[in-house]
Amino acid sequence: MNTVDAKRVLETALICSHQPIQIRDLRVLFSDALGADTIRTLLEELQLDWAQSGVELVQVASGWRFQSRPDMREFLDRLNPEKPPKYSRAVMETLAIIAYRQPVTRGDMEDVRGVTINSLVLKQLEDRGWVEVIGHRETVGRPALYATTRQFLDDLGLASLDQLPVYDSAQAQANAFARLGEDDPSMQMAIALGSPEGVALDAPIFELSSPRDTAPNGDETHDH
């Protein structure tokens, strides 16, 4: 199979997939006749082929996928005009602590935030698939250790935690994530080409928000 045909196969598979695909799985398309390095090179060529399109090919934690470019969001949102559910500042600040300091216990999070964290905050993050318990700290009570998931990285359009924006303080990190909480990132999704049910996220814009606000429906009463 020549390069042009191989790229067409990869392109078709990725466009029609509802989920990101790892290179090892893409090799199955060619009965392992193409090596991982060759497929990666073809994917990078595909990225260039789509460079002038409203859709881009990106690598995230779970593999490769097509997604809409951020500047298309304004138009794609018109297809989904309903208001998304919002996450409280408490939820997003807790997520920031886990993302930047993982693995962490609930006690670690409370030390950073300076308030008691409501169990519902962690449950929201677990239900969303952004955090999970990966073990227990060998200390009194063996508290659970929390870390982010691949789903978290996929939803932010990142391939690894190393791509998280760098901030010079825990408060700046928390502010950036709290800003994301103004809208559910899942509502930044754009309809993937070739599949009316497939979705892919735009890369979010990280920016510092205003000084700390009161977190609605997130923490115990002494967080206000």
C-alpha cells in the first residue's frame, strides 16, 4: 500500500471513530504491515493536510482524534444553544489541586484550599470521569489518593499532564480551573466529521479569573 492510500485509511478510521485511537490500534488497519514510527509519520502528514481546515488532527492522552478548532466554537455552539450545567468554583479548584499535585488525599486538598471539602465535590469529579482513587497513603486511616484520569486529559485536549499551563502559585492554578467552571467543558464539543453522534473537544483557553468568589453549593458552610 502506498503512502497516499495509507493516509486515506487512517483518515477514514479516525473520522469515523467516536473515540481517540492509539497508534498500536491503528496498526491493525494494516495487519501490522506498517510500524508505529511509519504510522506516526503519516499522522503528522495528515495534520499538515488539514492545517487550513476548521478541523484539526490532534494527539490526546487516549490516542489520536479529529476535533474542531477553537475558532469554530462560536459557530458550532449555535447547534447546541441550550445552557450547559455549571460546576462550582469549589469543584474546579479541587480539580486544580488534584491535577497539579497528584496523587493527593482529601486532607492534602483541604490544607491547600484552607476549607473542608464536601464529599459531593469529589463525587462530582469522579462521576464526570475526571478523577479516580489510585491507591491509599500508608498512614493512619489509609486515606484515599486521588489522581486525574485519561478522560480528564482528553476533555482538555491534552496528551499528558506536562502540557498543563504553568502558574507560579496554587491560587493562580485554582483561578484558572475555576474559570473553566463557568461552562461545562463538555459543551465545548463540536460535531466530529462523518459521525453525527461523535464529538470532540475544542482546546480550552486557560486564563486567570477574578479574585476568589464564594463557591455555590460546593463546600461546607465554613468555606464562605
